[in-house]
Amino acid sequence: MHARAVLAALAIFVIPAGGLAQTATNPPDQPSAAVENDANPTRAVLFSLRPEIYRPSDGITQAALIFRYDQASFRERRWLPGKRGVILRFEMPVSYTHAGDALQQGGLGDAYAQLLLLPYFTRTFAFFAGTGLKVPTATDQALGSGKWIIAPAAGPVWFLPTRALFLIKFQNLTSFAGDAARPDVNTFLITPIFVQTVKTRWWVLVDSETNTNWRRDGRTGLKSGLQFGRISSARLALWVKPEVYWGPNRDGRWNLKFALVWYRI
């Protein structure tokens, strides 16, 4: 692992979370889940296309096709050892919600923009901090939250000698403006992630997430996922990731996510 691995890992892993109440008019994971991982952790991502299917309850099915663009850069620190970097991201989902015969709606979901700073990283350790902003661009209330949401995030990353990495993301999502008739958002996420590269073209990722809703007396839900990815060419990779909700406070049933990823050369 080296400097570009840090940038790639953070661009891959630290992105917006839903954290919203699970109803047909307030989708839980759109436009994307708290942790999405678009490639081998040693490659810098340029663009990705992600179809995702969500099953928040037996009567509701949601889906999204997410378009995502990344920009990352790094440089040597002037006075201290190690490097520093910046990651920019933009996401736009095309979403669909189906809740029986009463609701079938498609259109644009909520857009997401992100800025992350890496004040320090080396070959074995990195630290990131920054924020995301979710913008209520949804064309229908069933496809977005109706809220402007700020999402500061921070956490450490360890690069392991076995061609693996481990990171923990801490992120809080808080609504500060938007439709006054829609529910406010205030949730805290803790997401540990482990990624192991297998040979040169495959990787396996395991993650879990706690989602604490401060507006529901600290109610905490749990979700875990297992991702399998493969680099198919010099510029293209594919992955698939099922997720399940578990524990006493389940916020949904399951999610199924796929991606096509284009790398920077």
C-alpha cells in the first residue's frame, strides 16, 4: 500500500448515509448507503455506475441508479513526514419507489457532494476528516428527504502488510433546512470496514454499521454487508454486495448493490 491507496480507500468508503426513517415517502438508503465501495483499494476511481435495490419492509421496494464522479489529489507535507490530500465527490441518483398499488414513483433523488481532507497519511496509517452535503433535488417526496443535510465525517485508516486495510468511519447527519413538513434528520453512524485484496484482480470486503437515531431516543439499528469485487481490465472493475439488517432494531430487510467502476489511469 502507498499514498494513492489512501486516497482511493477514502474516496471509495466515506460517502453519504441515508439514516432516514423507513417509510415509502422517506427512503432509508437513497441515494446511497453509508458505506459504498467502488473498487480495489489500491486504485483511484474516476467514475462509477451503481444499480441498487432496497427492501425496507415487505410492502416496499426501492431502487436507485447512482452516477458518481470522484477527484482526488495528494502531495508531500512541507515540514512534517508523510503526505496530505484532498478528495472531492459528486453523486446523482435516479430513483424508484414502489409501495403496493398506492405508490409507484420514479425520478431524480437527492444529490450529494463531499469534501474530505487528509491532513496526514503514510504507508501504514492515515486520518481523514471533512463533510458531505445532501441536497434535496428529488423530483418527488417519495424519492428524497426534502431536507438539506450536513454530514461531517472523520476516522482512521490502517494499511496492513497482508495487502489489506481496516478503517472506521464516524459520521453524523443533521438536517438544517428544507421542507418544514418533512421529518428532521439527526443520526450518527459508526462503520468499521475491512478489505482484503486476493491475488491481483479480486477483493473481499466485510463491513457493519450502527445507525443511532437521536430523534428516536438513541434507537440504534445494525446492518452488515459482504462485497466481492473483480478488476476486469486496466480501467474497469465490477462488484456485488448483499446487505442484511439484524438485531432488535431492524431498519430494513435487505439491500442488493452492484457497480461498474472506471479507474483513473
